[in-house]
Amino acid sequence: MLGFNEPEFLSQLTSTVALRPRIEELADRLVDEGFDNLFLVGAGGTYAQMWPYEHLARRSSTLPVRAVIAAELAASGDATLGERSAAVFTSVSGTTEDSLRAIEFCKSKGVHTIGFTGYADSPVARSVDTALVSEPKAWPFDPQMLLFMGRLLDRRGEFEGYEKLADELADLPRVLAGVAKQAEAPAAAFAEAHKDTDYHFLVGGGNLWGFTYLYSMCILEEMQWLRTTRVHSAEFFHGSLELLEQDTSVVIFQGEDETRALTDRVEAFARRVSRDVTVFDTRDYALEGISPEFRGLLAPLVLDTVMGRVSKHLERVRDHSLDLRRYYRVMEY
């Protein structure tokens, strides 16, 4: 498999699910001590990666949970932020400047700050009240966030089957390694077919909207310098559909939650106009050992793994390193 270090992949994911005892202890403490609202704070990809968990809370809990952009929170504030608030931050390197400013702002308001990162001695880990550290470079943060939100909602009587889910997540590294292997051939085929495509139209909904945004902005735009449009499947018919033409590359991310029908509707329309429609569907992956009722929750993790293979093959066919930047953390801004 191209550029796939399986031992590292397994080790990093194992380090995330191994945080379960500490995550549960933290969630229990928050519930037992009492808090009024929860902020999920990120920047770029880590902001987008919070959306599935805001979505989970919104559809199953009365707890006020909001995903917010770190820089905007620090600049504009929030009237509901205070001493009975908790805020979660994620940063792979632990050095994200926008997040550090937002942590400082939250602490000035008496907020309990929580950080997930890969470096115990990083600025983020040192700044938050509670740091939970996985192996360096472990990505994505979905296992930790799913455990954290699942436990919180379980304690509130708003999540059925949490213990079963958490037990099954222990085998997540093996499950996702299987996904990566299954995705290798279609990923290579997509990259070969689109090595000269300079514009992609990406669609997703439900708990995959955050991943759609992330893959569009943080991978195709930032890492491959490709032009993209990204649109929520529920919003597609309110303007963005006018951009479709016969040769438009339409990439659809399809999951298994209650919004699936909205994305099906987009696919049906897109195929009437474009001759280049690709659907990456979590239903295509076995996820052996994961109960049917939890498959929808794992959609962001599954597609992150699938599209990770696509990214490596795009890097190859386009001769454009995923690590190459012109401006991000290169120029002052």
C-alpha cells in the first residue's frame, strides 16, 4: 500500500482509544460537579472535526453544545461562556496559535479547559486545565471525541449503549486498517482518473458535513492547491447546483445516519448533469466487530481513512507533496 505505515497507523489509533479510562473519569467529574454548557473549539480541520459531536448532542441531548472557531471566540466572545462552562480543544502539534489564544480567553472567563493533543510538553497541553495526550501525530481526534461525548450523554441518560460502543472501539485500529486496505484500489483509481482535474465539487451531510469541509479545505485546497466547492447536502438545491456541468467532478461523501436520504437526493440529481460523479460510501466497508447501530457514528472515521488513501495517491499522480505549503506557517499573517 502506497505510503501506508501499518504499525504506526495501528499504534497511533491504539493510543487514542486507550485514553478511555481518563476520558470517562473527566466526563464523570464534569457531570458530578455540574456544568451548564460545552464548547468544542478548533481551527481549520480541528474545528470541522468538532461538528459531528455538536451534531450528536443536538439530535440526542438538551445539553447546550456548540462548535466554535477558536479565533472568532477569542475576538468576539460568547455571552454564555463562564465559570460553569467547559471547552474542548484539539491540536495535533499542540502549537496552534489560534487555539492557544482561545484557551487563554476561556480561562480568563473561568471556563474549565480540556485539550487533546499528541505532545505532553506542548503549549496547548501546558495551557489547559486537563490534557489528554495520545501518541505524537495521532489523527483524527474522532475516537477521543466520540468517547467523551458518548460518556457525557450516557451519564445524562441521553445515549443508549455507550458501554457496548466503547468496548467495540477498543478494536477500532484493526477495523480501520481493514478499511484502508479495502480502499486502496478505488483510491488509486480515483487519483489516476483525476490527476489533471483542477476543480472538485464536494457534498456531504449529517455527521459527514464536517469531514466534507475538512477534506475540501485542509486537503484538496491546502495540501494539493486544488480549487473546490463544498456544500451541505441539505443546502445543495439552494444555489450550488447551478455550478454543475457535464465535466464537473462531483465527490459525494455518504454515511449511514438519518440524513442519508438528503445525500441520495443530491447524487440522483448530480448524475443527471455530470458524467463524473464519485460516491465514497461507508456502507461499502464491512467494519467487522462494529454493531449496526454504531456504524453511522463511525462514518467520519471511516471516510477519513478512505480519503487518506486517496490523498496519498493524489500526491503520487500529481507529483505534489502533501507537506508542501506556500503560505501556511511559512509566511507571517
